[in-house]
Amino acid sequence: MGSGITKAEYEALASFRYALRQFLRFSEEAVAGVGLTPQQHQALLAIRGFPGKDRVAISELAERLQIRHHSAVGLVDRMVAQGLVAREHATEDRRQVLVSLTPTGSGILEQLSSTHRGELRRIGPELRVQLERIMDGVEADREEEPDYRRSRK
């Protein structure tokens, strides 16, 4: 039994994955150049980019990074030691620990984000083309499948 995925769709998926991996390699090298790990960079970005907040709970950071709570605690410990983030207890619930960027962390993140934005502008058109190839295949699949929701009454 076949998967129903065409050779062209496999090629589109592989090309998209390749373009993503190239970006991730670029990112890993840029991050290493400023003395951080990719996970530390992701943590800085997750804190700064968290919707509607400047400080995040450890549990929120763990969710954003898709890691376990105790792993997030260890990551924050290392980042505090490097002066990248600060932690404080929430005033409403002293058991909750909130993490925010220090000026050092903010400066490094700004530098990295500027570099990453430039790279995304460079490779964005190719990523867009590959994603559209994949989505076109998904849309074509949807057109061929009957919509069972409409036939139920």
C-alpha cells in the first residue's frame, strides 16, 4: 500500500528540510561565534519574544523550548551565571520563578537577531518557494478527498 505521496512531494519536502537545515547550521555558527549554545539563544529569544510579557515563568520557558522543567531550571542557572538572564520570585506567588533578560543578554540577542533577520531575508524566497510547493501538494490532496463533514446530516 502506497503513501499517496508523489516523487515531486518528496522532493519538495526534502528541499524544504535542506533549506531549514542550512539556516539552522548558519544559526548554530552565529551563536557559537558569540559564545552561546543554540539552546541559550533559543531561550533568550523565547523570553524576549514571549507574547505580552517581559518576564516568563520557568514553566513557560520550558514549554516554549519543548524541554522538561528541570532542564529549563539548569539552563537558566547556567545563563544566570553568564549574566544573560536574571531570575526573581513572582510577587503574587513566591514559589513561581520569573526570568528576564539582562542588558548583556539583550545586547547579544539583538546582535544575533539582526544577523538572523539578514540571513532569513537572503534565504526567505527559497524557503517560501519550497513551502508553497509542499502546500500546493496538500491543497491538491484536499481537493481530491471528499469532505465527509458536508455529507453528514
